[in-house]
Amino acid sequence: MHMRFASLGSGSRGNGTLVESGDTRILIDCGFFLREAELRLRRFGVEPQTLSAILVTHEHFDHIGGVSRLARKYEIPVWMTNGTHAGWEDPHVPTLMRFNPHEAFRVGGIDVQPFPVPHDAREPSHFVFSAGGRRLGVISDAGSVTPFMRQSLSGCDALMLEFNYDPEMLRNGPYPAKLQKRVGGDYGHLSNGQAAELLTQIDRSRLQHLVLTHLSEKNNTPGLALAAAAQALEDAPPWLVCAHQARGLEWREIA
């Protein structure tokens, strides 16, 4: 059974990622208000009531802001860590499942391996999804690279990886010093250079999709992010693309 994935939108104004295998369909995060989330899901041919689960990476609004209303309206189970639940401002959903970020679990026909990341949230976690012998790694909102991240993301067939900012653009951009320090700190976001270096440190022998995500609209450009990734890959393959804040990313099949 093959997997496919898509992005509803990626960036500081809202995030959401779809992963599907067979009749299992998972939404990772929902940072959009209810009506916008419904519109974006249907743009990808997905009726909200067909979602098997919503997995939440952490409690920041651009990732969790639309989770509660979507889950309540369509009775979708929600999965998150205990720490994320503790930081959640609207925790009332029909079904809440909590997971340990070091222990694998299963949603329908998809195996989920969570892993912790350094970010300024209570207990942030990102994921590697497996089905039919294929692996999809999804990671954003990490301020630095850890050995566990490298281990988790090695050997993936597809990877959605944060390329948040260009250091020079951040330094010379509109953000005040305090926000610059937060974004560029060890618990902020991955720069183009950090993400590119991570690519050089993992097993990419099976990689057939690389999607650059969570690009800052003020401190990065697709051109800079793609150039950094291409340098790390020593190639610019057609499967190297950026997810967009408004358009997201169309379905990608993992063969």
C-alpha cells in the first residue's frame, strides 16, 4: 500500500499536512480557522469527516489554532503529547489520545514514529510515517539539529523539512532584536544552512521527494531555500520543491 502526502499551507500564518495510505487519512496540525480548514481540505478532495486523526506537533497557534473546532464538528480523534496538552488553550475535543514522543503508535494502516525536537514549546514532537515499506519524515519548528533527529530522518523516501530563514535576511529584516534572537536561537527555527547541513548528515539513498516547508515570508525566499537544498544534494532534481503558505503543495505519491 503506497502513501501520498500534501500540504494545506505552510508558514507562520497556518500549517497543515495530509498523509494518506489506503483508507487511513491523517492531518498533521491545523493552524487555520474552521471555514478556511474546510475549504483547504476540500481543495485537495478531502471531506473533513473522512479524517482518521489529527496529530498535533505543538501548541503554537499556527499549528493548533484550528484543531479544536475541526475535531469537535467532525468528531475526529486528536493525538498530542502530554506537554502539548498542558499548553493547549482549547482542549475540549470528543476523543483525545496522548502519545509519548519516544514511542511508536499506529493510526489505522499507518505506523507513526514520533521524535522530540528542540523548540520553545512544552513538549514538541514531529513524525516519521510508515506504510507499505515507505517512510515519510515531517519536521518543522526546530531550532537546532540533534543526533536523534538525524537518526529518525535517515532512510526516508520522502521528507518535508523546515527551511525557515536566511540568516542575513533575518539580521537585516523587520523583526526586532528579541524576535530575531528567538527565531535564530537553539529553540527557534531551522535556517537554510542548518537544514541543508542536516541533509548532508542523513541517509538519502531512498529519497524521492524533498519538500521545503515553513519558509518565512519576511526572512527567506524560495530561491534561497532551494539553492541551499540543491547544494546539499549536489543536484537540483525535479522532486525538490517548496510548500507555499497560500497554495500549500499538491498531492505527492511515494512510489
